[in-house]
Amino acid sequence: MTEGGAVLPWLVIRQDEGGNQYRVGRYATRAEAERVADRLDSPGQRQLYVVEKVDHAAT
């Protein structure tokens, strides 16, 4: 997936306690996506933030 010509293969996804998943954002590097997920994750929350790489053929 590209956005403005940039390749953004890393997703941050939020999963709530009901199992629903929502895409939070797309990022160029895994490190950047992990920083965002870590910032969003806080103790006591019932959401889970995960980082996934998107296969370019699937987008």
C-alpha cells in the first residue's frame, strides 16, 4: 500500500475486548509502528494493539 507515493507496509491494529479490529494507521517501518502501538497501549486498558506487515500482493 502506498500513501502519497510512500510504501507503508506496517499496520497498527487495535483489537477490543469483543474481538473487533480497527486499523489505527500505516507506517513505513516496523520500529515506527511499534512506537505508535507502545504509546497507545496503557495499563488497565482492555484493548490490544498489534503490529502486522501487509503483503503488497494483498493490497
